[in-house]
Amino acid sequence: VKLDRYFIVEPGFQIYSEPGAIGRFASWSDQDNRAGPQLFGKIFDVGPGSLVWNGGILFGLTQAAPEFTPRWQLEYELHY
């Protein structure tokens, strides 16, 4: 959703997994698997670049994963 020419927000979904070493994956219940909804956004023309962010909550899909994990990320992209 483009709110104006300087700001954009988009819904999304992220999945994170830690299955184990290649060739020796743990059983599903022993893997750290998480998934959940996220919001992604971008603010254009912040100095010489743009501010990119995302955040949301991830829910544990297995016994080895925490019940829920808040997640956020903030980046600054330089345009050249």
C-alpha cells in the first residue's frame, strides 16, 4: 500500500527454520521452526537514501522453538 510518494507499507509472512547440520537434520519436533505475519515498509528520501523496516511476531511451530518471538529489522539504504 503506497500511502504517499514517500512512504510504503506491505503485509507479508516470514518463516524461519533451523533444521540442523546438512545431511543430519534433526527430527521435526527437535527443529527450531517459527512463522508469522510481518509488516514491511520503506520511507523514501531520508537524506541520501531510504529507511527500510519490517517487524512482526513469529510463532513457534515445534516444541524446540519458543512460543512466540517478536522480530524487527531496520536498514538504511544509500542511493548512489
